[in-house]
Amino acid sequence: MIHVFTGPTLPADDDVLKGGRVRVRPPVRHGDLFGLAIAGGDAVVLVDGVYHQHAAVRHKEILALLARGVRVIGAASIGALRAVELEVFGMEPVGRVAEGFRSGRLVGDDEVAVGQDPQDATAVTWPLVNVREVLASGVAAGVLERRAADEVLEALRAVFYPQRTWAAVRAVCRQRAGAEFVEWLAGQRERYPRFGDVKYADARAAVLLALVGDGQEYQCVGAGGGVRAGAVCWDSGYFRRWRNDLAVEEAGGRRLPTRLRLAYQQVFDPLFPVVWWRFLEELSLRPGDGSAGMPLTERMAPYPGLPVHAVFRVEPDLSDPRVVELLLGRETRADRAAVARYAEADARARRTVVGYVAEAVRDEVAVGVLTSVWGCGEDGLDEAAAVRGLRSGGRAVEVVKPFVMGLYGDRRRGAVAAGAGRAL
């Protein structure tokens, strides 16, 4: 399967994207590459991505794909940028835009950035790489002098990319290059709607390259004998946190964030300390790093007098079905309903309460919830959190905040969830 992340550069109805071998996806953003639908042996073509209104795709997300045996090709837009940056690890840059970044002739994101229509995702502004292309064509055709072309480019470079519309391009060209070039350019665009669209040409070339290699055995090799992605330490604490934050599962007919479901159990299940101990015991018996397994009591022998939760502070991998089964083994249908209800209450508050985010809930409110549910004082929060797999009382405060709006809603309705009734 070939997964093509594209938007304004290469429309989803383009003929190169037709056929069952290609899966068209929207512009890539942080988290999209964690999906299990992208399997080893697949190919990913990165064309468009968001990096203004949403976090951009991280380099480590791409390195993780390469390490799994996924072929990753980049072109035209953010794909070209990431491909040049990661070529040494095996990502493949394609096209003139990528070559421009590789050579250093192109250096800024604004070379490829465009504003897009929120309805149909078409580009409503011009990227500088396309401006460069039509200016070069005008010089070659004899309708534009090189000096005037340079002036036009510098003037349009100073225009913020969401404001670089066709009207702005036309106005600057008329002012700096004269009416003859403007009329010539308008005529070329009328005859060839994709005139000067180097991004489109590069994107098509990248998809065609993926199609040629589809079904063949893929070997990831870094450019110039570079480092293989599998040898790079991409599995960092940040990467694991992103993976956990983005893990979602179907549960009881609902798609719920696994992290939120786990947090609910950690806070509201009175027996979760036992669940956490059993989870640590399973990790000790069957470590994921290939080392020898042993009972947890033996592993704790060098640390007499210390509780297990003080020695082993583990970040569970919520993308591992075995881990999820262990940690959510006591989850009930009512628990999932409560998580869904609280998530909706938090989302509704974000939409309707000016300035609200869960992180803004006062710490003392969150502490009050925790001490009430756990039956401890503030001085016992760290210990109560640690036995539940939370690193500290401060971390527990962060974890419970997304539930606060839902808890208050339950109290107002008189439908307080089991365990949460003691919280407020």
C-alpha cells in the first residue's frame, strides 16, 4: 500500500492517485504516522503537511517508520524539507524543490508554504518556488528582464505567505515588471492552469516513483552510506509520550484515547495499585528489551526496604495490546461511559468557555479531587500517585484535570460515577 499525504499541491482526484494501490490521506501533521494502518513494507509519500495551525510532523516519527521497513519519499512541500533533512537516514527526496533545499538555494519554509481554502483544500496563495519558476520562464521567453525578475521575487518574499494571493502577485508584477509580463503570465495560466507549478510536478514524480517500486522488497539505506534509521535512537521519552498521547482504541462502540482511559483507572479504581503491581511483575518476568526475566521480588532484592513503585517508574507503551490488556483489565462499560462523558464535557468547555483549557484548572481544585478520592492528605499525594503508576503528586494533578468539568457536571445532574462520588 502507498500512503500519500497531500492537499493543495496534488489534489485527491488527480489521475496519478487513482487505483487501489494508493491511499490518499490529508496533509500530514504530528501524530499521523503513528497509525497502525501503515505497515512494514508499505510506502509513504509525504507531500503536504500543516506546520502553522497544528504541530508539524516530527523527524522522529519518520525515523520510526524507516526503522520499521516503511519506504518514505518526500517532495514538493514539507515532504521535500523533511526528506532533505533525513536523507542520510534513508528518506528519499524527489524533485526540483527538494534539490533546491539540498543545494542551499532554497532555505525558508515560505518557499513552499501556501494558504488553503478550508472547504476544498485548494491553494489560495502562491509559494515562492512557483514564483521563481514563472519569473525564470518569463526571462527565458524574453518578456522579463533579469533585474526586474529579482525585484519581483524580493518584493513577494516580503509578503507573508497567507497573503501572497494571485491578486498580490499580479499587482507586484505590474508594479515591478510592467504590464507586458503580467499579460503574458495571465495568458500562460489561462492556456496551462498548472503553468509554473513546480510543486505539482514534483509531487506527481514522487507518487510515480512509489508506484514503480510498489510490491518490491525495500531496503532502507541512508544517502552516501549514512546511518540506517534502525540504528538511530529515535525511541526517546518524547517519542513514547507522543505515541501514548495519540493511542486510540475502539472500546464498547466508542473511540476513546487509551491514555484517558488509563488515567481514569489510575484515579478512580481503588484497586489500581494492585493492577500496577501486577503490571510491573509481568514486565519483570517478560522484559521487552530481550533481557532475562525474573520474579519482581528477586529484582527488588538489591533494594531492601524500598517499595517497588519507588524503584521502578515505568512509562507503559499504550500502543502494545498486551500492556493495554494488563492495565485496563478491570475497566467496565460504566467506566468507558464516564470517560466519554468527561471528555465531551471538557471539549464542550473548550468551545463555550472563553480561555478554558484543562491545564488552566486550579491546582488546588485538582488536589481536592485526588485527596477526596484517594482518602489521603496533601502530604500523601506523592505516595498515593506512585503506587498507581503516576510519577508524582504533581503528575497526578495534571492527569485528573481533564476530568474536572465532567465531575462537576455529574454532581449537578446527581449522576456521580462510582468512585468519583467522594471527589466533590
